[in-house]
Amino acid sequence: VVRYKDGKLSLAYRPCAYLRAEQSQKRDMNRVTALHMPKMIYEASLEDFHMNTKNRKDLYQKIIGLTNQYAKGEHIRGLYLHGRYQIGKTYALAAIGNRFSELGFNVVIAYYPDLVREMKSAIGAGTLESQISRLKTADVLLIDDIGGEAFSRWVRDEILGPILQYRLLDSRPTFFTSNLPLEELVKYLLESNQEAEMIKGYRILERIKRLSDPFNLKSS
């Protein structure tokens, strides 16, 4: 833009639409913390979500509804996306996270099997509590592939349980993906069939149920 003042000409620059879009995308990315996730999650978008079936159209409508409700300050439950391997659950989860970030929320998305291994090593590094706190307090938490990790009673009782309990009591949206429906996930939360173990496993399952609604993502 050319400006004239006090007998002098000067140039002033305004960002073009492309630059504004790039700046907006960078701000959104800064609100997403990805733990052990591929870089493609930053590019996942609901606009690219393949809505070629009624099942996927239903999921899209649920996501739009939930994110809009939360942006208005309403309490929402997350989703427990389950279905067979390689049908787009991780992409859908990432698209959900990016949608929330576009609306101004801080998001943490984590690949759970690798997160479990990191938590174990964090004990020696002295960073365990800070990592747990980050997962507890994120505006929106998305856990990818729960049930795909090697079982650890310590992780179940000292890590996952407290995180889910905190988020449940604080009404913070939590989303999950898994290859397993909820009724099968509980088998991976048990070390044995002893009563004490059954109680602990089902306690985690109940927290997941109270935090999220199941949705069976299908390929066709």
C-alpha cells in the first residue's frame, strides 16, 4: 500500500491471503503437542476425511457437533473410535485434534504404546510427574491405539488411572482409538482373573466409558 504523508511517499505491506493462512496454520500447530506420532497428523483435516459411506458421514457430523459444542463452553464426551487395522482411525483422531486446535484449544495427541515405554524411562529421568501433568491438564487429550501396548499393571494403576480420573472430574474431553471394542479392551487391562485385578481393570473401563462414547469406524 502506498501512503503519502508530509510530502513523502512510503510503502506499507499487508500480508496476503496465503501468508495469513500460513500464519494461522502455524498458530494451530503450536497448540498441538504430538507424542510419538507421525508428522502427517499436523496435516490431517476433516476436509480431507473420506465421507464415502454413511458410517463416515455419521462420524464427521459427530465430530463437528462435539467441537462446536465445546467451543461454546458446553460439556462434551469424547469418542472411543474402534475398528479393524488400517481403516483411518489415527487420521480421524488427528483431524479431531486439529479441529480443536483451530478453535483455540491446546491439544495433546499420543501414540499410547510408545507413550507407555516413555513413561517407564521417565522415572529415572525425573520427568514422570511433569509428563503425567501434561496429559492430565491438556484442553483435549487424544490417545491412539490403547490396547496395543504390552500390559503393565504399574502403568494401568499409576499412570492411566490417575490421568483418566483427573480428566473425568475436570470434564476435559478425551478421545481414544483402538483395534478393540470396549468389551474386549478390558481383557488387556487385566493381569489375572483374581478379584482385585478384575476390580482395577473394570475401574479403568468405566472411566473410559464415562469419558467417551464408542463409535465403530468401518471401511465400507
